[in-house]
Amino acid sequence: MTSRMRCAPALALLVAASLASPARADSIKILNVVDSNGYVFTNFDGPVPSNTAMTGTNSNGISNTGTVVGFSTPDGATFTNFTANPLTSTVANPLNINGSTAAMAFGVNSAGTVVGTDGNGNAFSLSNGTVNTFIPLGGTSAMAFGINDHGLIVGQSMISSQLVPGFIKNGSSYTTINAPTGSTSNVVNAQGINNNGLVVGFYQGNDGQVHGFMANSAVSGTLTGTPIKDPVIPVVPGEPVGTTFVFSQILGINDQNTAVGYYGDSTLSQHGYFYNTNTGTYTFLDDPNAAFNNGVEVTQITGINNSGEITGFYSDANGVFHGFVAVAVPEPSSMALLGIGVTSVVVWAARKRRKTTAPSLS
């Protein structure tokens, strides 16, 4: 498959209601809410859950308004695409991409415009119910993977089934993204673009594996990617001693220049990470519900928004995929300040004769 608690009482009710009944065609199912490594993970299944290994739910991107986009599949061939906000509701908004059951949705922006592939060889954008398909750079087919709030779209074209450079679509004009200097094959997959025009993705290196890159966008012309150093992978509990790095894919980036993605290792497992493009440092994070199936576990972090909310998917002990949204837990000092703020609000509310308000990851 391709690669990606603002109000605790309300979330608890949401989880309880969702666990009480199976997901409908227009809903997601919240599986659980779990704290791990400084993040609160909300794990969920899409409208068509599965019990078959290598199928299930992929959450592929998240907008700055907290809307996630993805698909669920029972067989790896028929896809039900949807958008949802698992932190606030179990409602799933189904996506109709010209009636195609082979279409896959990968990116979404704050305006609700979705991009992906229509399953018939075309990249698409879907806005207000209207689907526009396109194939850039003289290609014979294409996929779109990301879109920013200015409407710039990134992806990859193919020519006669051969992968070619990446692209940025700006209205009716296109910018080519070439592989970093020194790469003998010019295979580039542009996955994400932030509102400042910084593009991230991955390219095929001379070792035959894929590695991360970034590039600053231009109005027109050709860009050359800058290679991103591979992560020095950590020791993962449950994996054999001597596990080694194999490949890396960067899938999304926010306006603070924090990128997300995952790496693959010699056990065939995949693990999520953050990459700070300003400092060049990695931080690793897996979904706490990820489990080994035949010695392999998977977490892919596919998107991050400006609030720091992340999304992606993981595999369980049966090899089935499930989506997640995760939110960072505030630092203790922030919690103390929050407590002071809440106390002030309570006092103010009491003086106003119990006038109250209630609070509400791209």
C-alpha cells in the first residue's frame, strides 16, 4: 500500500460512542486513545474496516484545520476515500473521484481541496465536488501527493511506466523537481509542500534505495533537490541486534519546517520520525499500538500541520492497518500556566453569574 484531545470529557464520550457500534459507510470508528512518548494517539478505522493483513485504513495527510484524508480498503484493490477529523467527530465525508473505486486520496489543505490519483493514470484535485485531472511534464500518467493552502500541488509523473522527476503544479504551470546532484537516476517523488514553498519527498539514490530530499520552490523552471541525510536508526525493542537502515521516505512538512516520514530497516519493519530541516535532527516515534506480525511492524507518519498534529497509520499483530492522529502532550510548565488560566476563567465566569464557554491534526 502506498505511502502517509482538546476537550478530554468530549473525547471520552466520542470514544465510548464509537466503540459501542461498528463504523458505518459515513463514519470512522475510534479504536482507542493512548499516551506514548509525549503524544496522545487517537487510533481509528475508516468507513470500511478490514481483518486481512496488508489491508485496512491509511491516513495519508492532515490539513491545518485538523482534517485528515485517506482511504480504507478490504482487499488492497477497492478503496473508499474519505476525510474526517477524528479528534472532534466520528463523521467521515466520502470522496467521489469520478466514481472510481481504484482512486486513492493522499493530501488535503485547509480549504478542503483533496489530491491523489484517480486510479486511471491521472493525478486529480477535488474541490467543492468538482474533480480536475491532469498529467504534467509530458508524462503518460501521474500521482499528486500534497497540496498547500495556496493551492500548490506536488507529485510525480511517469512516462511509459517509468518514474520521472517530481513536479509542482501552480495553476496551469509546472515546475520540474530533479534529483540531487550526483544521482544517476532522476527518479523523484515530491510528497509535501508547506505554505512557504518548501518541498519534501524522496528520490532514488545510486544504491537503488530511496532517500529524503527537500527543495525550495520557484515560480517556474527547474529545481534540483537537496539530499537529506539518512537517520541513524535507534535500537527498537523486539527487533534483532544488528538491524540496519535500508531506506527513508519524507512525506509531509509544516510551516515550522518540521518534516515527517518513516524509514525501513533490514527486518522489513518501518518506523516513523520527525525531521527538523532547520537543525538536521531526527526524532523517532511509533504508534504505541503497532505490533509485530511475522517479525514485521509498521508505523508511517504521513502528515503534520501547523498545530503540530500528526497523522499516519500502523499495523497490528495481524498485519492490518489502522489510522491515527496524535497530539503532543503539553510540557509540565505549560500545564501549570494552563491551570492558572483555567482558574482565572472559572473566577471570571463565577462573577458573570456562571456564564461559561467550552473548548472545541492537514
